Amino acid sequence: MKSRKLLMIPGPVEFTPEVLNAMGEPTTSHIAPDFIDCFGECLEMTREVFLAPSAQPFIVAGTGTFAMDMAASNLIEPGDRALVVNTGYFGDRMGDILGRYGAEVDHLRAPIGDAAGVDDLQEALDAGSYTLVSMTHVDTSTGVLTDVGALAAVAKAAGCLTVVDGVCGTAGAECRTEEWDIDVHLTASQKAVGVPPGLALLTFSPDAMAKFEGRDSPVANYYADIDNWLPIMQAYENRGGAYFGTPPVNLIYALNASLRQILAEGMDARFARHDRLARAFRAGAAAMGLEMVPRDDSLAAPTLTALYYPENIDASLCAGIGAEGVIVAAGLHAEIKEEYFRIGHMGDCNESDILSTLGAVERALAAEGHTCSTRSGVQAAQHALIGD
Ligand code: PMP
């Protein structure tokens, strides 16, 4: 259908035909034998995709915010101290959620476009006695990639539990949950996991489960309480049916289809593809003279790119790009909201999507009278993709 627009926002993203077909399968009982198998396989594949072989996976109906809520409500007891490594909008949200369950929250903030490094974290940890450190792998409001491997190692060495919000990274940006000492890796379905919105996915390490089991106070969130969900996850993985809240049957079918595709591609190949496409996209943007929000390439996410509008161009550019057939997202970070826009390139994204998007940006800029450096973005991205 020629009038169809290419969806290049940082979630939801475009989904594969196999995933969309699975959504349309006739809905069955949540305790039907094939559904039990399907759910059980999803739990097993989640461990593989998260690279968390010893972790307990949870797959629950809810959005990414619910996944954050589930991590915080189960791990925090009133009076615990939590440190948020904050790279933007979703760090603020995590701080609010941790505070809601009684944590005393501090933020380790970096200027917009930057991220705290290991020395900054070490200094903050030396100054306070925290039980939990959270960080956002890719902050969707800035496009900043946090070095979660390095930071989690420092936090863990200081005796903290580590929580990574992977909503805009998981299954796209390299994340080796177990090897990198991440106690809770949380995400949602609608981004690089490749499934329509509606699923929260988490893995809890043995240390995270131990913290939960040692609680003195009950979990203040009934729906999120692991006591309610652990028996369900264990039952499905042991190929038995169980009920706490009705699972979203068709979303689980779709998740099964997507996790299979992700594992068929292979995690290393998938991380490398996201990295290659993002580099090509950034090469194209730079050739057009567009400046990115992350301070440099080492801080630029493989799953989305945040770009400042050129001089004399405003948010109407997004509508212009839309008119050229590609849907992109406007700014989100309150301090620079009107100054930049965001392009998601994750999940089932390919080379043609990158080139189409850069082409649409070039045409939209030209339509706004900004001819300087346009018409060079697609070419630069092609060079990056071809490797010449
Ligand atoms: N964390 C990050 C990094 C996100 O990008 C998002 C969604 N954009 C969320 C959390 C919240 O997810 P949801 O919108 O599914 O609640």
C-alpha cells in the first residue's frame, strides 16, 4: 500500500508480518496446552535474549512503566537509599517510582547529552550508603547510551543491587545481563523486542530474588507483587497452567514469534546490525550538518538518534518529514523539547529504512528552504553501509 508511512519513532516500531499474524491468531484459553507451551517457551527465550541464564524471568501485561514499578515495588522498602544514574526523562521517572515506595532517592545527573562515568559513580557511592543503583540503558529523551556494563560493575562492587531500564535498548543495544552484573533488567515489548505495546518483561537475578525474599514489609503494589507472579511463571515454565491475572494471550503468541526471530538472527548479530545501521544514520545526519544531542559517538545509542533542528527550523520539520512518508518523533526532554527531534531505528529496521528516513529528512529540510548540506545525507549513509 503506497500510502503507508514508515514508522521510525522510538517505539512502538514496525513489527514483522510473523508477529502481526500471531496477534491475529484465534485467542485460546490461557490454560490450553498449546498456550502453556507457548508461554513456557517465551520465558525460556527471554533468558536467552537477555543473556541471563540464571535469572528468573517475568512476563506480565503492562507497559514499560509497569516494569519499572514492578522492579521498584519489589526491591525497595521504606528507608532504603537508591541512586539513579540519570540521563534524562526516564531517570526522573525512575526516581519518582522508587520514591513512591519509600526510597530516599538521589540522582547522579550529567548535563544533557552526557552520562556519568565510573569515577562519578564511585564518588557518589563513597558518599552515601545505597542499596540500589538504577540506570537507563538508552534514554529515549536524549538518545544517550549509558555504559551499563562498567557502571553496574562499580555499583555491584559497592554492594548495591543494580537495575537497568532497558525499555529503549533491550534486544537492540548490547546488554549482557548476567555477565554485566545486572540484577534487574526490565523492558517493554514495543521497541527492539518487536511486539506491539502491552507487555512488561523483566529478569531478576538470584541476588534480586534474595532481596525480595528478605523483605520485612509487604510489597505495597498488589498487581506487581512477585509473590503473586512467581508461582505463575514457574508453573508455565514447568508446562502447567496457573492463574493470577489473565495473560494477554495474543501478545504472548506475538512475543513467542518475535523472540524466535531474535534468536534466529543471534544476539551478537542483532547487536552488530543495530550498531551498523545507527552509525550509517549518524553519518547521514552529520553530512547534512545536523548535530546530535549525545556529546559524542561513544554516547550515541544504537537504537535511536536525537538530532537538533538546524537554525531557523522548528518542530514543524517533523510534520514535513511525515508528509514525505516517514513518521518521526518530536523532542521529549523538557529543557530542550522545542529544539530537537528523534528517530527510532530498532527492531526489524533495515538499510532501506535508514536511507528512506534520511531521504525524507532531506526533502523536508529542502521544503523548508534549508538547502545547505541537504542531498548529502543519503550518500554519506550509503558510503557507511557499503563501507567505502
Ligand atoms: N523507559 C524508557 C527508557 C522508555 O523509553 C520508556 C517508553 N518510551 C519507558 C521507560 C516507559 O515505557 P512505557 O511507555 O511502555 O510505559
